[in-house]
Amino acid sequence: MNIFPERVVNDDGDARIQGGLTLRDYFASQALVGLLATSRGMYSAKNMAEEAYEMADTMLEAREQ
């Protein structure tokens, strides 16, 4: 599932939807905002990115329940 896709129209006027973020990427980006706001520089960028995706995976699992 992608969010924020782009509607693309070709020269013939045919429209299609493409791109966007996966729901996992969106959840991770939102988690990262919170981590950055509260971390006070205690973690490396790599650690925060990994934590954000771990949170995203947990959110996706919670959606399935």
C-alpha cells in the first residue's frame, strides 16, 4: 500500500497512479520525528533510523490485530 502517490498523465491523456511512500516508510518517518524531538543527540542517525523502522514494523503488526 502506497500513500501520497502521484497521478501521472501521459501524452495520450491516460492517467495512472505511481510512486508514493509505503505505509512502512510513512510510519517510520513519523516515528523518526518523535525520536529526533526527544533524543537530545543521545543516539546516532543509524540507531535512530533502525529504531524508527522497528517502531514502524510494530505499528504494522498492530494494524493486523
